[in-house]
Amino acid sequence: MEWKKTESAVQPDAIDETSSKTTVYLRKDIEKKEQVVEGKTFKYYEYKELKIPKDEYAKEKVNIEIKQQRADIDYLALMLGIHL
């Protein structure tokens, strides 16, 4: 998968799970820009976007949540002096 440069007249969400039934859009490096055309100023957003199938995104999201839960458990065990 590849991040592609794109733009929009509307400020995009960093993670968009709702606008498509099949795809999740991840966005980064969102920058607000202005362009003057014939004396009128137009505002737009330029960013990098990655499209991921919803099923793949769901699997990765679960993996991230499991890793975070494990890190939380390890931290609590360390703080309580418990060896797992």
C-alpha cells in the first residue's frame, strides 16, 4: 500500500471509517493551504492518504489494541513487583 498526495476543499479526518462501506482512509501531514485565482482566495487541504480495506484495518486495529493491553499489564506488573 502506498501513501498518495491528495487535496480537499474540506478539512479531512485523520481516520475515516464511515464514508465508505469497504475502505478506511488514513490521512497524515494535513496542511491548510490557500490559493488566489482571479483575485479570489480559496482555502484547501493538502495531505497524504492511504486506503485500506476495512477487514485489514479491523485486524490491524485489534493487533494494536492487544499490544497496548499487554503493555498496560506489563507496566502494572512492574509497578506492583509481580513477575509474569
